[in-house]
Amino acid sequence: MATRINKYLSEVGYCSRRVADRLIEEGKVTINGRIPEIGTKVDKDDQVEVEGQRIKKSTKQQNIYLAFNKPVGIVCTTDKRVEPENIIDFINYPVRIFPIGRLDKPSEGLIFLTNDGDIVNKILRARNNHEKEYIVSVNRPINSDFIQSMSNGVEILDTITKNCFVKQLGPKKFKIILTQGLNRQIRRMCESLGYRVRSLKRVRIMNIKLDVPTGIYREFTKGELLELNRLLENSS
């Protein structure tokens, strides 16, 4: 049965469908020596290559799900030309994996890594309303007006951010729970209100909490994976 090329690359654990579409657009993917279009289908006898590397669909792979505490300074990319700061070389996992989403270089905390390309968009798409929790410190004291403004939405990137939960934790520290993931969202929200982020740490994604030291990863527990799949049941 023929499979769309982006789905094929996610099923073999090479990358997520989103990344696959980007690779196709950049002309880095070939099928039988020809550059395909997004949506082109692959048959079992076709030869697929990414940047000249043959991609084979082997026997059913074991899905890997890791929770990693990313240090400040590590870049969330699978591009190994980014050295020595890319997340893949830092973890040095024996099987090809890729991060689900991003944490920018100055940020730290929880990020998932996997070889299951189908789970990525279910977690990341804003319309699925999956929670991500952060602890943030800023450069000057915050007040109730700041908390209310952050909670009710801030104008950034030509849009208004979704309403979200925000709680003050200290004179310059707060907790925020987002269900969307605009580029550098929290930093931009703070900047829009005249604040600068000093530290930003993600401490939870959906049902999975950060519970390992900086620079360390662990596998999801069976209970966490069962609950995560339950939460993703109705996600598109």
C-alpha cells in the first residue's frame, strides 16, 4: 500500500511529518532519484533518500519516548552541523530520535524526544489545547496588572495570545501555563509589557513533569505513556 512521503519518513523514525515537509520543500528528499512534491506517495519497492542517505523501512521499530531536562545553551535541532551544542549530539542516544517542539537556546527544562513521528503534531498543534507549564523570572518586580495582562492575552506577532493561567510566585517570578506555542511566546509577551526574561524553565508538558537533573533524560513510565495516549485520543 502506498504511503505519503512525509508519513513514510515519520513511520521509519527519521523525522516528524512537519520536518519531512520542510525537507521535501528544500529538495533534500528523493524517490528513485527524483525530487518529489509534498503529498507524493511511496511504494514498498521505491528507493527513498534524504540528502543522499538511503532510508529503509525496517521491521516494526520500538517506539522511544524520552523526557529530557535541557540545559541552557543547547540548541533543539537534529542538524549535527550545529556543534557542540545540538541536542542530538548532547544526548548521544543509540537510536535516531528527534525533539518534539523546541526550547530556545537561552531556555531550559522539559522537552520530549522520540522516534514516533505520528505523535509530534498531536502534541504540538495549538488547537489540541495541550498544556505546557513554565517558571519564569524577569528583570524587575511584577504586579497584579502584569499578571492580569499576561493572563488575558498580549499582542505579539500580529495576533493576541490565548487566555492562559498565570500566577505570581515571587517579586520577579511567575508560573504560566500555555496551550499554544508561538515563536518565543513568553519572551515576546514579557517584552510587550516592558519586561525582559532573565530565566525560563519548562517544568511540565501535559501529564509529564520535569523530575530529572539538568542534562539528564529518562524514559516515560508505562503509566505516563498510557495517560498521554488517553489525552491524545481526540487530538488531530
